[in-house]
Amino acid sequence: MAKALEAEAREALQRRSDEAIYARRNNAVEQERRIKESELNTEIAVEEKRRQIRETQMAADIAIEQQRAALTEKRIENDRKEADSRAYALEATLKPVRDIDWRTLMTLSPHGGDPKMMVALAFQEMASNAQKIGELNISPDLLRSLLASTTTNIAIPTQQKGK
């Protein structure tokens, strides 16, 4: 009987030992599950932060592009206004002389008082009306007298007679 009591006591001890082992294993499995869950939560939090960073960078990039677009539009607008201003100034400058004959403008130009230019314009005018001119004689003395007022050292060769 003592052996039977010992067997029951051994079985009870064995059961308690098994239960303790079972409890420790369950506890270890539960801790492992909590650790994995914590790791997953950490990964989720890291990915969420990365996503927020990407969204913030994307929003910053969009804002920069919008500012560039606004700057470009402003430059275009300013360039257009500047071009309009220059066109208006040019129009205002040219309006008084628009209806004046080109020959008159040539005489009023900085080189218009130049006798050479005047003689050249006169010859050009004569050439354009050449069909109306029967005969034209221009002596070297006439040319020399036209050009003598501004230049004294231009030598116009005279025609030698008898050769």
C-alpha cells in the first residue's frame, strides 16, 4: 500500500510537473507571440513614418512646382507688359514721322546734312526718273563745288581735253 500511495503521490507530482511544464511552455509561446506582435507593430509604425515622410516630401515637391509655375507665369506677364511698354514707346516715337516722305527723313537724319549723301540721293532720284531726262551733263567742277563745303582734300579728276 505504501507503494500505491507513493505511486499516487508520484503521479500527482508528475501531473504538477507536467502542468508546470505546460504552463511554462504556454507562457513562453505567449511571450513569443507578444514579441512578434511588438515587432510587427514596430514595423507598421516604421512604415507609417516612412509613408508620412514620403507624403511630406511629395507635398513639398508639389509646393515647389506650384511656386515655379507661379514664378514663370509672373515672368511671362512681366515680359508681356515690358514688351507692350516698349511697343507703345516705339509707336509714340514713330507716330510723328510715319507720314513724312523718306527723302525728307533722310535730310533730317544725322547724316542727312552730308553733301555726299545729298548728292547721292539726287543722283538716285534722277536715275529713277531717267526716262524723263533727255540728256544730262554733270561737270567735274559742279561735283567739286558740291563737295567742297565739307571736304577740301578730295580730288576729283578733271577731264583732259584733246586726248
